[in-house]
Amino acid sequence: MLKTPLGRFRLIALIEGISFLLLLGIAMPLKYFADFPAAVSVVGALHGLLFVLYIAAVAHVTFALHWPFVRVMGALVASIVPFGNFVLDSRLRQEQ
């Protein structure tokens, strides 16, 4: 999976998607319902780092595989929609 640009992108996308769900599903409720803001600080920082890595991976596969503009925009939108990265991964897996 890590030998190709697309494989590396898929792995990064999955990890970033998991961190986004952890942020929304666990850290945010802990902050607002359990008065534990440190969860958002830790998970939010980790998610931010992974999001920057995701953007770099999108740029890498765009240049390596000559992705069209529509696919690049779809990958970027998938990163801000909950479960979007998992839908994108299933489509990329079908193509691979």
C-alpha cells in the first residue's frame, strides 16, 4: 500500500478521517458535556497535523497521477465532510 503515491494517499486519508471522527465524536462532546477542553487541544492538534499531511498527499498524487481538477476538488471536499474520506477510499480502491 505504501509503495505507490495513491496507496500512501489512501493511508493518510484513512488516518485523517479517523482523527476527524475522533475530534467530532469524542473530543468535542468531552469538551462541552464533561468540561474537559484538553481533549480538543490534543486531538485537534493531531488532526491539524494530519490535515496538513493530507493536503500534501493530495498535491503529491495530483502531480504524480495527473489527477483532473474535479477529482482534486472532490478529495478536498471529502476531507471536510464526516466519513467523506472513507467514501473516497472505497472509490479509489475500486479503481486500483
